[in-house]
Amino acid sequence: MGKTYKRLTYPMVRENGSLRRASWEEALERAAAGFKDRRGTSFGLFSCSKSTNEMNFTAEKFARVVMGSNNIDSCNRT
């Protein structure tokens, strides 16, 4: 039989090349800092036509307003 995997029930952060358990507050702060570091530089977003209009609108707003990027695409145009 194949391997069985257990679902994570807590956040993990990378420190010195390995993962360690972290609080939700620390994990969210690190994620926000990662997005902040990329704001206005190398960020792109791809959205799916199978998502709702509201979800695609939110993704576009996030890319443009929060991340300062016009690099957004969708499979709608293919």
C-alpha cells in the first residue's frame, strides 16, 4: 500500500533550513512580510474561469491594489 499522510493542524515556518511549529500569529506575520517584500516587484497572479466572478474580482483587486501589480491573467481568454 501507499504512504498515508497526516493533515497539519498547526502552522509551520522555515528556520535555518528546517521546518518548526509556530503560532498562527507568527505564521501570518511571516506571510504578510513575504507579500510586502514582493509588493510592486515580481508578483503575478493567475485566476481560473471556474471560480466565481466574485473570487476573480477579489483576486484582481488583491493583485492590483494590495500587491501593486498589473500582472494578472486568467484562462478565460484562452
